[in-house]
Amino acid sequence: MEDDDSCKYNRKIVSFKDFGRFKLSEKKYDDNSLNVYTARLNDLREDVLQRAKLKWADYSYTEVSRLALEDSEKSYILIGTLYKDQKLKPSLLRELSKELQLEAQSNKNYTSADDKLFLEDETLRIRLVGNHVNVQEVVTGLICAVLGHELENGTFWVEDWCFPGFIPKPCISNGPLVENVKILLVSGLDLVNNADQLSLDLLLEWITGMAGCTDAQEEEAVIARVIIAGNTIRGSTKIHYHKGYRETKSYDQLKIKEDIAAMHKLDTFLSNILHCCYVMLMPGEFDPACTYSMPQQPFHPCTLQKSARFKSLHGATNPWIGDIGGRVVAGSCGGPIVDIMKIAGLSQLSPLEWLERTLIWRHYAPTGPDTLPIYPFFKNDPFVMKECPDIYFAGNMDKYDTKLITAEGQTIRLICIPKFSETKTAVLVNLQDLTTQPISFG
């Protein structure tokens, strides 16, 4: 008995707080007093202006509407929202044409050589030109400051530009971090299409401490929380053309049956883990969540009859931000990053590099609502970053990737979580030193 007792390890427990940034307390669609782009500009204008004045101290700021009244030979600072004019972006008329099978168009890339870039504020829009402007590395919806002058043809020649940059870290400390505590990140279980039950069983047994030797069980016990980052039920969806009511109805009935079976499978999977470990469940783009538009709201408790009874289950939004063990953790199921890559399709930047750029842009989902469906916020934009995360992740990526960046006196761990259904890989993160480790269950 002494030997048996010496091999028992207590699960680590750490503080947890959901900031509730993306919870929708009510849904209104009839308020048109202010649009989300204006709200976004109002939220970030002062920060961008302050950064621009530090960078270009010898130049003055003017509004786009007053530019024509200024001296055309001088350079000025303009602040506004970037708009990227792209012919290949989705449009309602083209979608209707596709539905009628009049044309076929790939939706993997919206970029072409004819893309144009504009800067707009509450009143006017002006086209940006110049060798400094790299249209491929920006997207619609970014708040930006540009330095330059107006040309005779009415365009604005850009000499330089800047974005809000990283959020300054507050001087207040969160307190001492608990030693040797980790969180486990996993995404893209895709229970409808993932036929490899063995990898799921191995993941379950490893988390619950039922697999591995004594040393492995000791490592598993330091996992304080599991974060499941989206696309748990489905990892993708197929486009079906409307050939007739009967065919469409049959497909919908089959999809519903598959989703229900996968929800039961998820419910059983979670209930086995929740006996001994806290789990945070985020919806994904293709999951049957309460809302399709971002921010997606948590799974309804009725869909998880066994798991919803456990206090160790936390239904989270997508995206999500909160505090785990004194670390600010933020991330999404990966939809915003995938959409950014569609808009900037000719760029060679990796998903991890785009993830870093959203920190510089201070926005979790800049392409919404242009190409990414988001709830129609009017008076504020909750996707504007208010806190700088210590751990910032994107789920459902093609491969695991990570980077530790240090900027303006703060350290941030960036993580691309790979699709578990394809890679059989999860990611361990140490909350104390922000080191990461991929764990394979293939």
C-alpha cells in the first residue's frame, strides 16, 4: 500500500477568470447609429496618433476631409481605416451565380494584382499609392496612420505608415506564478470525420493519468486545464449546390444525424476527463454552436447532457480571453487567421507571422465584417485588444508552430495549434516559463 500511495499525484489547481469580453448579453440588429468601423477607429485613434507623433515628430496631423485645404507641397499624417478593394472577394451576386452553377470560383484566395488600397475616416476615402505601400501584407479593417502628401490626381502618396503596436503591459503584477503548472491545447478533433478512435482514446487516457509509467503520470498531473479550441464536431464543410429540394433535404438530414452522433461522442469523451481535470470548450467555425458569427457563443448545455453537470467544464466563446494561473491567455479557433490569409493570399507569411501581426494591429479579427462574419456591433468593437496576452494561440492550423517574442518590455508566447484529426498532436504550455511541447498520439 505504501508503494501504491507513493505513486499517486494530485492534480494541479490554479486560478481561473473569464474576462467575459465576447459574451453577448443581448442581441440587437436595429441600431444603426454607429457602425463597427467607426467604433474601431474611435477606440484606436488616440493610440495610433500618439505612436505616429513619436515616429514623425516634425509633421502635423490632419483629417482626410481637410487634406484638400492644406498645403499640397507638405507631408501630413492621416489616420483612418484601411479598405482593400478586391474583385475576387465574395459577393452576394457571385454566390447566387455559383448556386445556379453558372460559374465556379475558388474561395481559397481573394487576392489579385489589381487590388487597390484606400484609407477612410468618418467622412471621406482616399486611395493610397507609392512604393512603400505593400498591398499584400495588409487587410481591410486595420486602423492605420500614414505619412505622405496628396498628388494632383487626388491620390495620397505614402512615405511611411504605422499601426497601433503592442499593448503596453501594466506595471501591476499578477502575483507569483505557481511552479510547474501546464495547460494542454488541442483543436480540430473533427469527431464526424475522424475515424481514428485510437488517438482519441490515447489522448483521453493520457489526460486522466491512465496511460504511461509513473514519470508520465507525474507529468500529466501538472496539467491544470485542457483547452479545446474549436472544430470539435466538424473540421470542414462541403459546398453542395441546390439541385432540388429532395436532394438538399436528404443532405441536411444526414448532416443533422452525423452532428448528433458526434455530440454524444463528445459528451462521453468530456465526461471521462471532467472527473479529474478542468476543461474549457470553445466552439469552432463548423461546430453546431449557438451562433455562427463571431464572437461565437458557448455550446448550449442541452447539447452536452452528461458533461454540463460538471463544474469543471467551462463553456467559452470564440475568440476567448481570460486569466489562467496569473497568465493572460487569449486565442481563437483559427478562423480570423485563415481569413486573413485569404485576403493576403499572395503573401508568403506563415500563420504564426499573421498571428503576430494581429498583436501589432491590436485586433483579434480585423477582416470582420468585410469577409469574416461578425455580430453587428455598433457602439464598440470588442475585438480591439485591451490587454496584452502572455499566451496567444490560434487553433486548427495545418501544423504546429510557436514563437516567443519580446516587445516593449513584455514576453508573449505565440502558438499555432495543429488539427488533431490530421496530426494527432496536442500542445503543452508551461505557465511559469512559457515553454511549449508538442505531444503526439499518432
